[in-house]
Amino acid sequence: MLSLDGEVAVAGPDRAPCLAAVRELGTGVRVGGVSGPRPRITAGAGHRFTQTTRSFRVPDTAVSAGLCVVDFARAAVSVAGTLRYRLAVSARPRTDGGRPAWDGARAWMQRHDQEVSAIGMVVLAAVPVAPDRLVAS
């Protein structure tokens, strides 16, 4: 699971293109290489992900965390901010012969890296700074 936490400023002359830019934040986000020490996280809009930590939660989860810098412009709209990200990857393979669960999970993730990284969904919540609603009634 990939989670982002923080604030991104969206500035533009009109509401409709600003909302389109907010939707673009979640477009094209991809995660790959989850079995390695530095999973690849990419996005189409202009995100830069920098991993700062990696840890393991027994028995079956690897957690990578870091910063995501967002900086792009579309037409007259600019989008910028720095977010904290956390990517948690869990795998629960069968373990035989007393093998630690994480050893089995790591092997499973290496065999199924493409399938695991293709599963996902991005949900964004736009919160206005101004008192106006985001969507006209």
C-alpha cells in the first residue's frame, strides 16, 4: 500500500483546470521492484520520490518511506509541494522446513514482482483553502 501525507498547493485562475490538475496528481502512479532494497515509484505528472528508510515488520512486510516532491504546471495551473510517502508491501507465502516467513515472502515477491506492482489504486481528497466548495451544485 502506497500512502502520501502532506499538502500540495494548486494555483490557477479558474476552478475547473485546478481540479483537473488535482486529478492528474494520481494519474500514472506505478510501483515496481518491490522485492529489491529500493522499490521504484513513478508518476506521470512530475513527482520525484526519494527513499530515506526501509524496514521490515515481522513476519511478512517490507516498508519503504521517504519524500515525494511534486512540481508541475499545466496551462495556467501550477502544482507544488513536498509529501511524505510510505510504501508497505506484504506477502504471505507458505513456509516449510522452519524457514523464516520473510525469507519466503522475499522469494515470492521476486517471482511475482510485475503482478504485485501492477495492483493498486490512488485516492486523493481535495480540500479547499478558500471557503467556496470545490464542485458547483
